[in-house]
Amino acid sequence: MLSRRTILQTSLAGSMVAGLAGLAAFANFYPKPDRDEEITGWRRIPWPFPRDAFPAGRAWKRDDTEVYIRPKLGLCGNCDAGVVEDSEVDRVSDIDLLDEQFVPLREGKRIQLTDLTGRARLYRIRKGGRERVAEGIAVSYKCDLVVAIVVGPVADDAILKNAHRFLETNTVQVWINALLEGR
């Protein structure tokens, strides 16, 4: 027969294990934000666009600025030179998913995000019933594209640079690299 002391200690140990399991389950409902998200202030939002031939992307928001990014595997038309013309950015950057009537504001420019190079171009779009400015980005890695859209007050260079810095953080780059790894 078990002693009273053994039964009491076993009960306390079982209660502690059950309590810790309950705390662990509770913590799963409130995951800690990614370290980059804590530092930069960008928070993940659901991918708003319908599924198509390419993998779904990821989206983030900070204040009045949104960033949408996704790979387009096997789409790069010129594997050696990558994206070099504004017409390519217009065609592949997904800007038409926000507004089919998009209007380019000016000539695009060359851009480099980490080791990916390509072009970026500003557009005027209508989103949510109001006129906004967006930047379409198309960069290449071998014969794959990575496209991004930055929507918000991106005519302000400081806000645009902040969005570009976010695209270079581990939050984005680890995910993109994992998708491009086996290619």
C-alpha cells in the first residue's frame, strides 16, 4: 500500500504537469511575433489575392503601408539578364491584381534586394475606393522571379526605403530562399 506522503507527492507532480501543459496550450494561441516584426513594426496579414498558377505569397502591413511578395517560379523571360525593362515590371509584378487600370507614374529604376536584381516602378492605382500610389518590384534569381508590391505613401522616399529594408530582413529572405532553394 502506498503511503499518504507518496500519494500527496504524486498528486502534486501530476497537477504541476497538467498546469504546465495548460500553459503551453494557452501560449500556442498567442504566438510570439517574429523578432524582425518586433523590431521593424511590420505585422503579417493574410494573402488577399486568389490562387493562380504560382504559389501564394505573403503580405505585411505597417501603419498605412502594405507589402505583398511572392515567387513566380520559372517565369523569368531572360534568365541571363533578368528583369531589365519597365514593360516586364508592368506585366509580371501583380500590380494588376490591385487595379487592372493601373497607371505608371514614371520610368522605372534598377533595384537590388539582397542578391536579387531587377526593376521597380511607381504606379497610381485605385484600392479600396481611393487613389493610392504603389511600387511594383520584379527581381530575378536564375530563371525565377520574385515580385513585390508596396502600397501606401511610397512617394515618400523614407517610407519606400523602410519597405525595401523590410524586404531584405530575415522574415522575408528566409522564406524566399526556402522556396528558391531546390531550383
